[in-house]
Amino acid sequence: MSSEITPAKGRSFTLFLLIIVYALNFLDRQILSILKEPIAAELHLNDAQLGWMGGLAFGLLYSVLAIPVAWLADRYSRVWIMTASLAIWSGFTAVCGLATTFPQLFLARMGVGVGEAGGAPPAYSLIADLYPPQQRARALSVYSLAIPIGSAAGILFGGLMAAAVNWRCAFLVIGGIGVLMAPLFRLLVKEPVRGQFDKAPAAPLSFAKVAGLAFGKPSFWLIAFGASFASLVGYGFLYWFPTFLARSLHMDIVSRSELFAGAFLISGIVGILGGGILGDKLGPDRKGAYPLIPAIAFVLSAPLYALCVMAKTPHEAFLLILIPQALGLMWFGPLVNAIQHLGPASARAQMAALFLLITNLIGLSAGPYFFGKVSDLLKPEYAADSIKWAFVIGLGFYLVAAVLLFFASKTIRKDWVE
């Protein structure tokens, strides 16, 4: 039985717990980025294989299974779904630490993706039922702070643990924490009334109807593919930037984990909160602002990222990555909020899952592999600096994303659902 959660009865506490779970999601997901060098050395992997492991191994099932999970979330307890998902992805994270071959690690990462498919769509739907429309972009941005927090924690903890013990221990400890967190989450989080802030709550729609509704709106396609190409760059940088620090700037695993964790935490918080605040300030009166804010951010970010990877010292790299990374993360609050308003309240989880399906199949699945493959192709000419030039080539996808989101700013008013 659902019970209404008002501001006075604990929506902030619920949001805090959702952030904790989402942080564990990204901690388990991104710990691989700092551990892939010692893993590659032990298992004898090339950059393309590392790219498959960081992209398709995780992203394929994560993206596809989000659809049936979201169908369930629009009908049944979102809290139970997230509890089970947390236990599954954390368990498979621990299994990663037991792998002795590339196929075993690949399959374990697929298991992490299976579990994490039940994380974000139900959470987006819960947040939309905890906060009224005029506060949702900020709430979703605060929720998305789990991305830099979890990623930074995974990078830092993974690097320190790998140096102190080994990479296997890092996976085992982090996975164990998530498994223990799952029952606590179920005990503390209550299911809010579905659609309580919306004008006309309705019964859940079938997947076919939700898909038809989404695919019939130009704004959905433009936003989904704009976010996809931006994610290709974002996930690629997040996965391979520690490798750039190791190969081009010759940093050891502890130093590069400290540098990148600190930089990503600072820039992530500033960028994600900034995007949400701007979205809530400009979006209610001008719906086109939701996609236009990240479009402008991506245009500014691309040349600044290129400048960053030309850094000659770790200090320069730290300072030069802060602004472009913040700009590259501004899209979360505005675009996720916009997707939530392209359909009725009864279809939110499935609408978010369709968005994530497209975004993650392109961005998460292909991003790490794209940069790894290009790096392998460039190695004969650029040797250890091949990943640097792979970054420069990949930044063109930010400009593609900006163009798509600019067009979305022209169509979204017509497609918006209050």
C-alpha cells in the first residue's frame, strides 16, 4: 500500500537514500576505469578489449533490460525493484574480483549491467512523485550528484585498494557494501503516491502505447540522440582519462586516482547542480531552455577538453579539466526533466527507460570501445599518446549533440505534457 510522502514527512530523506543507491551504482560501474591498467597487465588485454569490457559488456543488457524493468516500475513497487537491483549488481561486482580470464570478467560485467537496469528509471519516477513540477529539475540534478560522488569514490577507492592490496580486493569490498545496503534501503524507503502532483493521474500505459507516444514526438528523438552522442564523449572520457594520466603524464595509480577523483567530484557537482538550477530558472517559462542549456554547454566544452589533453603536467591537467567536465555534465537535470514531461505521469518510468535505452546503447556501450579502438589504431604513429589523440577525434560528437539539442529547443513546446 502506497502512502503519501509530503515535504514534512521525509521526501528529503528519501532523496538522500536514492542518492546513496545511485552513488553505489556509479561506484560499481566506474571503479573499472581506474583498475583497468592492472587488470590489463594481469589478463593481457589490449585497449579494444578494455573498451568492450567497459562499454558493451555492461551497457547492452543494462540498456535493454531497463525497458521491462520500467514496465514493472509503472505498475508495481519501485522500492522493491530498486532493492532487488541493488543486490544483483553489487553481487556481480564482487564476482568481478574472482574472474581469471577476459570472458569471465566480461560476463561478470554483464551481470552488473543486468542489476543496474533497475536503478535509474524507477528512481526518476519516484522523484517525480516526490517533487512538484517546478522543483523537479533541481531535484533530479541533486539526485544526479550521485554520479560524480559515486564515480569519484570508485576511482579513489579502487586506486588506493589496488595499490594497497590488489584490484580483486577492490571489487570484492565494494560489491559487499552494496549487498549489505539493499535490505536497509527497503526498510527505510516508502513508496509515494503515484502521480500525486500531476493534474490527471491515470492508469499505467502499455509499453506499445508509451513507445508510440515517445517515438511520435520529434523532441524525444532529438533529446535522446543528443544525450547519446554527448554520453559517448562523457563515458569515453570518464573511462579512459586515467589511462591518459598513466601513459602521457606517467602518473602512478594512486596519484592518478586522487587527481581524477578530485577533479570529477568538483566539476560534477558544479556542472550538474548548475544545469538543474538554470533549468528550473529558465525552463518553466521557456521550455526550449531545457535542451538549449546543454547544447550551449557542449559547444563550449569541446575545445576546452582538447586543451586539457594537451596538458604537459598533472597540475595543468587538473586545472584544465574542471571547466569542460562541468559543462559536459550540465545536461542531466534539464534533459531528464524534459523527458519526464513528454508523456503522462503513468508512463514516466517507461519513458525514462526508452530514453536510457537509446542513450546507453550509443553512449555507454559504444563510448569506451570507440576511444579504445581509435587508440589501438593510432598506436603505431602516436605510441603512448594514442589515447590523447583519440580524445581529440571523439570530441566532434559533442558538436553533433549540440546541433540535435538546438533543434529540440524548437520542437519541445509543442510536445510538452504538463
